[in-house]
Amino acid sequence: MAVKIVRQVKSIALLGAPTSAAGLASGQEGAPAALRSAGLLDRLTSAGFQVTDYGDCAPRVYKADDEHPRARNVNEVLAILEELRPKVEIAVKSGALPVILSGDDSVVLAAIAGARSPLHRYLAVDLKKRGPAVAAQEALETMHGSRHEFVLLLDLDVVASEDFAATNYPGSGGLSLDEVRQALAVFARQPNLAALVLAGYNPTRDADGSGVKIVVDLLVGVLAPRLQAPPVEATESATATESAATTEEAPANVSGNVEPAAEAISAPANASSEPPDIAAPASESVAPEKTAVPSSDGTPDKHSDVVSESEPPAE
């Protein structure tokens, strides 16, 4: 049975997922607290948004796990996904835009489960060739984002270290901060944006606090144009599959915590299995996904950008 949801584009539901359990080092679990301390909520409110703060999930911290090299901290990873998923569902059904402040990018699985959204990804090298705004618009059209809802993942590892180095994988050759801003602006202004996940920031690598200021400015800047858009009525079905869009570095494996890969993937993204990365299809209970992994130069373990496609929601 379909449920009508009126998307309140001026409303934001803020959720914290302090975790580094699926990463390769600790520190990212402090990202939500650092972003809050940097005044993110006040900045969003001052911009004109109505913000409901759902608070943070219990922290999940990376630990060495030599007994399970292909599934490090899997219990902690699954625990935060299970805790976050129903919160995302509640936020989605409220009509507000869920903005999920995360540590590592595994939590995008909870956002996908909460919105029932599969993924499609693109190579960042192609984005750079065509131009960020043009490539983002093409991706939006591919996944019918103007008509169907989608989830957006911004993994800050995609930004070149010259512009942003407060991540676990800083390196040159990624997208510039301005390129990321241009691409994000295309997605963020869409009224059908169902949820936004922010991941990759590590406050322990941001001694002077300049990195967190960049993140707050970026997030507020790309979301502000939403204030000019009218409410949108969306149809949600218990069996519907929607679309997901992601801008990210190739993410760590949810269960295997491996280095990011930059090749096309088509495998289940079941947290208890060992897929190459989390942007693969979501499990047999969710519609199959089509994926294409972003990378700054088309090679593994580099920066990447993700966007998603699916069939229209079932009535």
C-alpha cells in the first residue's frame, strides 16, 4: 500500500553515526561531534532551515581484529547499521531531508535500507573530463532523479589533498573542492533528494580545525538553494525501490574493510558477506543495483564518485 509523503524541502533531520568500525583506522567516529561543535546546526538554522536533531547513535570505534582480517569489527558495523536504519526511516517519512553525519562510509547502507534505494556509480575521471555540473546532471537524468527519490553519499576522500586532507586517504589527483561543490549543487537542489550521507572526515587529522570549517561551509552552501523550492509530494511503497546517488571515494568493504576499489561491481552488498565495496547491490531482498565506481584516474584505491538508478516505485 502506497503512502503519500510531502517532502518539506526547508526541513532537515540531522542524524549522527559516529563510527570508524568499517575503516582502517580510528578517528572518524569523532566527525559528528566535530561538525556539531563547528556550528553546523546553527549555520543550517541561520540559513533558514528547520532542523530536527535526532542525536547520535552509539559510537563504534575501529579496533584491530587479526582473527577476522576479511571481516574486521563486523559485529560493530552491523550494530550501527541496525541502530541507524529505523531512524532514517522515521526521518524519511517525516518529509524532512535526512542529513547523516558519519565517520566511515559504511553507514550509507542504513540510508539505502531506510529509503529502499539501490546504487549506481560513475568514475570521477569521467566527471572531470565532462565537467562536474554536466556529469552530475547526466547522472541525475540517468536515474530519473527529477521524478524519483535518491540518496546522496558524499565521501570526502574524493577531494584532492591540496584542498582537503583531513581524511584517512588524502592524496592528489582527486576532485578539487570547487568541482565537488559544483557536482553536489546539482544533486542537493533536487526536491527528490531523500537523504544525504556525509562521510570520510577524520577530526584527528584536522589539528587546526580548518578542515571542519571547509565541510560545514560546503554543506550549508550546497543545501541553501533548497530553501527556494516548494514542497514535493512523493509516493512511498513498502515494496518500492528508489534511486541512490553518491559522490564518494571508492568505499571500504563493510565486512572486509578493504582498500577502496575503482572497478565496475555487480555483487551483493550484504554486510555479512565480503563484497568488493559497499556500492554493490544491496542484498537479495532489495532490487538489484547497477554500479560504476568513481576513481580519480580509473585505477583502484583512488577517489571516486557514485550515483544510482532504479525502476520507478511500485504502486
